[in-house]
Amino acid sequence: MNDPRAMDDGYASRHLSTMSAPGRRGFLAGAAGLAGAAVLPWTTATEAAAAAPATATALRVVTGGRARATVLWWGEGSARFAATELRDYVRRITGVRLPLRAANDPGTVPEGITGLVGLAPGTGRDTTIPASRLADAGRELSGSPEDSFTLLGDHTHLLLTGLGDRAPLYAVYALLERLGVRFFAPSFPAYEGHAEQIPSTPALTLPPVRSTDRPDWQLRRQYAEEGFSHTEASLPPLLDWMAKNRLNTFVHPTDYLGLGVTTYDKVRTVLTREATKRGIRIETGGHGYDSFLPKADYPQYYRSGGPLFDIYDPEALDAYIDRVVTFLRDRPEITVFDCWPPDVGAFQKAILDRYGKPANAESVVVNKLVQVLREELPGVRVERIAYASTVRPPDPEYACDPEVIVDFAPYSRNYDGNLGDPAVKANTGLADALREWRSAFRGSLVMYEYYRRYRWRSLPVRPIATIEGDVAFESRLGLNGMGMYSEPGDWITYEPVQSLVAALAWDNSLDADAYLDGYLLARFGEETFTAVRRYYDLTGLDPDTHTATRLTDNCTQARDALREATGLAKGAAARTVLDRLTRNIGIALADMRIGLAPANSAELDAARREYRALVHRNRFNGVCLPNVQAWWRWNGPAGQTPYDDATVRQEVVDNYAAPAAGFGDPGFLALVRDGDAAVLVVEAQDVDFTGHTVQWTAAAPDGVVLEPASGTLKVHGTRGAAATVTVRATAGAATGAQRITLDFRLPDGTELVPARVQVAVS
């Protein structure tokens, strides 16, 4: 990093301290983050005000309960939206709504600036942007990469601008961070209004500022990936958080695994709307050439037996390319297409015989697509994945087109140490492969990381030091981007990891340990710091490389630390997040009990039942996700569904998209004809946290009697509701596997997702 980064702290106050000297970030909310402690280390708003008295050169924004300045905007991209954000946050901080007006055309603007936001003194009709201030911005930004931004202001005018469509919005959020606004997380319902921290002050005065910030990496991404809990309702807050954390690309699969469950077109309208107003790029595609060339529809192109189409057949390759080009032409908002092969362990022999190794075969497809798009749709870039059998680069004769983006995905890595640490033997082969890519390919090489893994089943895993070490290693190699996937369903569990990854993607030299300290102080308060820091330190282990006994010991201590922190916490925000983390650690301990229980034991059955109930009970509280791996965990080997089971995936997706939901506990009942009754608990939950009355009815096979068979449950937020049902089998009940179906609906007739309970009658 060779650019000065002036960052100070505090700022939910009457005044900001004057900033002109360079500084370094500590914890920052978002990729820029919460104002880190270079000048005023973690002062409170009151302390910041005392340390930074008003001067005659300050710009008055709000005093005496009245607006004293006007928000101006000009240009394209995010400029207008950025101006409304500044106006709206100032109102939330001060209670006063500033005038907002389009600025006069500034005429000649520096190269690369497409939009700007300004604060002008007074509330009159003068909407002129000072030419001298624009020229100053041009000098500040000269030679900087896209997304760089600058804040330039004194008592006469504050200018917020930068290079490219997103820069004005980034600049506005940087100013708001200086005012004490904390962008912790997307405003998902489970946060109950505590995703952000917004200070309150009756007056706002801004001193002179000169601060320019530049990104280290140009590709800063968030993936929807399998999309179990991503919905049309969750995308607006997620895209909002992305912009506040200076991420610039959202990646959604075209059709994950070709199942028709998680598809781009289902969310296209809302995604395009929310991304466009923030200038965020849209990327799609993903695993599976077969999403565009299904084997069932084109058997003539799979004579080699699949899973890849016959790449060596020119007609098959042209058919695939034609369908991709048509898809992209009909969706002009897409800027990157992920041309990835199917997610399989091996390519078929006929293809390997022809091309030697999978990476060569992938190059054939990718390079041909790039060649065609260069003529047909030159605004779309193509990405290939370095993953599994293609983790090493192709042979020189199959080298990547230099315009390709290579996404390096170290799926099999270990997270107890960074990728470049030679002491972590499990990672050395992957590190060597990454070095090979950098040596062989000089184009865009970026990381696809798994700092929140589906196979971790929402366990609390925060490898903070590993993440910092990874970025340092990758930065030295000359990579220029990173992305990781997310799920709204367990965002709270991974909140600091998501924020840290975004922050490091912008500033590779960030001190992750100091960042975490700053996050904990801002999020939970000084009183709880020691306890919550202990909790996070205890939840840094990679669960794939440690025993259930070790993980149980750490989680038990982590639970004790959370209990201590909860007793010390002040304020609803800290208590809300601590409540969610406590729920998550309870699920983690239940998960570990499955791992510790003897095989084929009653203890194991009880552990699985407890785990299933806890996951279902908390699936909408922001801490856990009932994905396929969780299904495997509570069902055991005998009850596992295939990874590509569309029915299981669709049920999860539909529940997250519903206003309310329900389930039955346990999921399996064993009955004896004319024997003792079993107990089934019917539970209802609030998905969108607006409160609901849920009506339920239960239908059972002949000879299985339910008492009662219907009822009404009221739910709100984390407060679910339950009804107890007795279940017995009469003498006339058929033996064997049966099923009870639970139907749920709202009073207005809205049907919710039904749940099923398996019954074995003997």
C-alpha cells in the first residue's frame, strides 16, 4: 500500500476532528469499516467532541434543530442514490431532513469521475459544484484504480466523489463511518433492528477533511452459492451491506446443480434493481455446463458418457456456446459469466484421452467462449475455476486467454494455518498450485474462499489469523481479488468473518487481530470485551481437523464466556447478538454430542433428535442453516438424502421465502399397535419477524390417531409457539413406514410449507 489513509474515530457528536494527516485503520465497519483508531483510539462520541472543538472553518450541517446545508448530486452510477443515503442517515442521526437537489452540470470533470455528492452551506438554491474542488479531486485521484474515492471539504463545500460508478456511494459511507455509523451486517429480520449502529446528536458540524482511499484488490465479491436462504426479500439488505463494505460484485448461480431450485432468473428483477442503483456488478454462471446443455435434452452431445458434454465435438461445443451467448444477450446486466465444469471428481476418459488433463479440457471451452464473446458481447468477461481436478494450470499449449478471470478455489485446504504456511502440510500442494497459476497466467487471478463452509453446519468457526495470513500470502503473489459465499440463515454466526474478509479485500495490510478487538468493542461494549474476546478465541478451530472432544471442550468454555458477557452487556443491540450467539453455541454442542455418542446407541438417537430440534427451532434466528449437511447430521448414514436432492433443497428454500413456518418434533415416531401413545410437538415460527398467527392441521394414515389434530399458534420474532399432540396406533393400523403431514397456514388463507413426520408402526 502506498496511499495515505486518513482515518480517525468517534463522531456521533457535534463535531468531527480535522483530518489531513495520513493514518491507518483499526476496526472499520465494512471494507472501509468503523473508524479505526489511528488518531482517537476508540474514543466515545462525547470524548471525540471534547477532543475536537469547532472551528471557524467547519461546515455547519444541522444546528438548532434546523438544516444548515444542502445535499447535492450530479452524474451517473450511484450518485443520486448516494445523495439520498447521506440525507436519510443525517436525518436518522439528527432528526433533521436536509434539502436534496440536483447540482448544476459542472462542465469538465476529471477523467474517471462519473458522479459526485456534495454538501453545500445553506438551504438556498445555489447548486453549483466549485470547479476548484473538482480539480482538486482530480489531482487526488490521479493514477488511482477504479473505486478509489476522496472526501474534500471545508466550510464552503464538501465534495464526495471518486473513480467509477460506485465511488460516490463509497465516499458517502466513509463520511457516515466518521460520524459514528457502524455497518455491522445486512438488516436481516433476525437482527431485530440491530444490524447497524447509528448515533444520535442534535447538531452536526463537519470540519475540513482531505482523505483519499484506494482499494488493493479490484474484484471484491460476495457469492450466493447454493442459495438455501437467499430470497427476494434478503437480497436488498445484502446488496446494501455489500456497498457499505465496499464489495463490488455479487455472484448468483444461473441454476445451482441444474435442479431448478436456486436460479438467477427467479431473483433477477430485484437483484438487477438493487445492484444497479449501487453500481454493483452482477456475475452468474457456476458449476455445470449441463445447465445450458442438459444431457436429457441433448443426448447426442454426451456419447462419451458424461458428466461433461463431448467437448471435442465441434457441434457440441458450438451448441453450448450458442446457448450461453443467447442467455447473456437476453440479460445485459450480467458483466461476468462463470464458465465452470460440473462439480464432479473426475472427467470422463474420452475427454482425458483427448486433452491429457481436466484443466486443458476446461481451457478449450473457456477460450472458445471468450473468443465468441469478444465479438458478440465485448462487455462480458469469462471466469474459469481452479478447483478439484483443475486446481493446477493447463499445459502451455492450452494456456488461458489473458482476458479470463481465474477463480482459485482451495476446497480441500486446512484452516488451522494460512495457505502459504509451509508448516501446514495439508495446504502446501494448494499453495504450490496457486504459485504455478501466478507464474503461468498474468491475467486476473482471484480467490474463492470457504471461510464460511456448508460442511461446517453453521458451527462457530472464525479463523481470524488464518484469513489475515492468507491475504498477505496472496497479495505478495500478485492476486487481485477475493470472494466468499454467504447465507442469511446463519449470517450472525459469521458476522465478523464476513466484515473482516471485505475489509481485507480493500486493504490487504489490515491488522486482523486489532480489527477483531475494535469490532468487539464497538459491537458489544467495553464491559463485555474480555468475555466476548475469549469466546471468539475459543471458536477459531477448523472443525474438520480437530476431534469432537476438543471441539466440545472449546465450545463449553465459549458458552461460559457468552454467559458472562450476557450478564455484563448493556444495551439491546449487544444483548440481541449475544442471545443469537448463545443459541448457536447450544446447537454446536448438540452437534458435538452426535460425534461423541456410541454408534447404534440410544444416546446417539437422542443426540440426533436434540440437534434436529435445535436447528429447526433456530433456523430463522440468523444462527444456523438446515442445509443438506445438517440433514445428514441428524438423520445419520441410513437416512441421508443425495446431495443433489431437489426436494430437500426446495423445502428449505421455500421456508425461508415464507412469512412463517412450522415443523414437528421429533421427525420420526415409532408406534406399536394398541401400544403406548407417543408425543409429537408441533412448533410454529416467525420467519420475517413481523408476528403471525399460524393455524395448523395434522393428517395421519388410517389407524393412527392424533389428539388434537389441529390448533392455532401465535409467534413473534424468536418467540415460537408449540402444541403437544399425542399419537397412537390402533389395532387396525397398517404396519410399516407411514407419514404424518402437518399443514400450516395464516388466517388470510396463505399456505405455508407443510412438514412431515415419519412413522414406523409395528
